[in-house]
Amino acid sequence: MKIIKLTESDLELIVNKVLSEQIPGMSGLNYQAKAEREAKLGVQTAKMLPCVPTAFKLSVNDLIKKNYNKLFLKASLGIIGRESDFGESNRFKFRNPLKALYGALGGNTSVGYAQVQPETAKQYGLELSDLLLASGSLAVTYRILQDNYNKALKVGYTTGPSVNLKDGTGNSALDMAISGHNLGPKKITKYCKTNNPQINRPCDLAGTTTSDGLKVSNQYVQNYIPNFKTERWDGVQISSHGYIIEVAKRIKTYTCF
């Protein structure tokens, strides 16, 4: 048996070829060419929106012309930066083609710059191929954020500061909307006090004791941001507070629009 060694670049090229030519319903996708065109146009317009990553300049400019909310655009860029470093990280460059192939074959995974599941994208009229482009990633992130924000307002969050997060955006509804991209919209709900003064739980659990021994009261705490912690397969721990704080920091850097 002959052993063939492949570099990460070789593997990425193979996966891209399979995606664009051999997956049923994916023929003619050629998303790489579209992505390269977006980046090329961004380079050509380097003076436009200097604070925006090159590949996203064209998309951001187009949405500004359509009167999209600038704060939400900045937050969307912050989320994408947090999720993939705008496609610049080595981890993203290696894993995204594999995840895109898995998603194209029907696997349940998050793909693209914004790390959105294809099933979620379909709810907004977008396909997996759209998630692999800067334009599609920005569009779906903005719409998810907008829906999350409206839900946060509906359940009682306000535009005032979060009560337990000092370094967020200063807008509790926006903080929850941002965390919703990572946690999912189900976590956007009212939170009530427990017997632990540092931790609250969803108010629909009032009168019960959770699996971790917390007794949930019916005392609603407005503008409370839950801090869920998860550990990735590579040992890196992620918290919802840390996620919001990083996005908030990124938002402050987009000063050119």
C-alpha cells in the first residue's frame, strides 16, 4: 500500500473540488470564485470602510446603502470576527472545508464565517453555499441578531445596561441577542433568582429544584445575562459572558461607519 501525505492546503483543495463538482445539488457552486471576487473587490475599494476586513467591505457598504442598522452591522461583524476571525485563522482554514463537506452531505454542523447551521440558514432563505461567502455570512448573522434582539425586548430586556455584565455593549437586549448566536434563541428568556445569589435560572422553572441543586424562585431579575460555560473538543472553555465581551470589544473598533 502506498502512503500519500497531504498538507492542509492539499486537503482543502480536494474538499473544495468535491463540494463544487460532485455533491448532488451542489454542482456549479464554485463558491471559491465568488469569495475571491468579493475579496478582490474589497482590495480595489481599500479606501472604503478602512476599519472593515477586506472580504466584508463590499457587503457592509451595500447594506449601509440599504439603510441597515449600523449598530447591528457592527455587532454582526463582531460575531463573525469572534467565530472565525473573518476566515484568517489557521483553525478555520483547515476545519471549514471539512465542515462544509459534512454539511453538504446532510451532517448537522455549523459552517462558514459566521458558523451557522445550514438548517438555520434555510429559515432565512439562504443555502449552505451562501454561508461560505462573506455576503451570505453577514446577511444571515444580521438577520439572526435582529430576531434575537426583538425576542429579547419582547421577553423584557431593555436598552439599559446588563445588571451582571460590566464589559458588554451597554445594551442588555443587544448583549442577549449576541449571546443567542452562540447559545441559541431558547436561552433568551426571563431569569429568576435562585438560592445561589450569583446564579439565576429561567423563570419557567420557578418552584422547582434544578439538577445542580438550585432552587428557583419567582423573583424576576430584569436585564440579567446568564453565563453558560462549555468546553470545546480542543479543551478551550467558552463562556457566554466572555463571548459577549469579545464581540463588544470588536464593535468599538468599527469606527469608520
